[in-house]
Amino acid sequence: MKSEEEFLQLTDAEDYFAFFDVAYDRNVLGAKRLHILRRYGELLNEMGKECAALCWEERWPVYREALIRAYRELQMRTPQEAGLFSVFKDAQAGTGCAGCSQMCSTSSVNACYR
């Protein structure tokens, strides 16, 4: 098991998967790295207080499982379906993106420049 200090130094998606010894498809990670890491961060935040009381040896497998979960959730979904970023959430909710009043469909979110 690697140290918490090493974990805190991780930056690249591939580094997280290597650190936790989790297999991944390069094509999936290449296309969805930001979304996977974003979802991973959300999962860790959800577990924040529960995990804070645990020692590193107890947190490590929980953090590993969260990475696996984030990867699996995004493996078969598009970023729009996952709704991880506010521009996608706004489009799904029908509230417009980036604070504008225009209603954008999920497919046209990237084309809205207002």
C-alpha cells in the first residue's frame, strides 16, 4: 500500500489508476479523464466526514473503490448524461447555460456563446 503523501501528490488520471492498481481502457480514460476525476472528487467529498475519522490504511480501499465506481459510471455514459458540469446540468434542467436565458439542448450546449 502506498502512502497518503503519495496520494496527495497525484495529478494525472493515469497516476490515480496506477496508484490504486486499477485496470482501465486507455480509450475510455483518454476521452473521459476529466469527467472521471470530477466524479471521483464528488464521491470523495460525499464520504468526507465518514472517512475523515479513518486512518489511511482504512481509507485507501474506500478511495480505491470510489475510483472504480467513478470509472464504471462514466465508462458507458456520455459526459452530458452524467451531468457533472454546470453547463450540462443547466441544459438538463432547462435553465439555460452559463447564466444566459436561452434554453440550450444538451446537444447544442457547446454552440451557445451568449
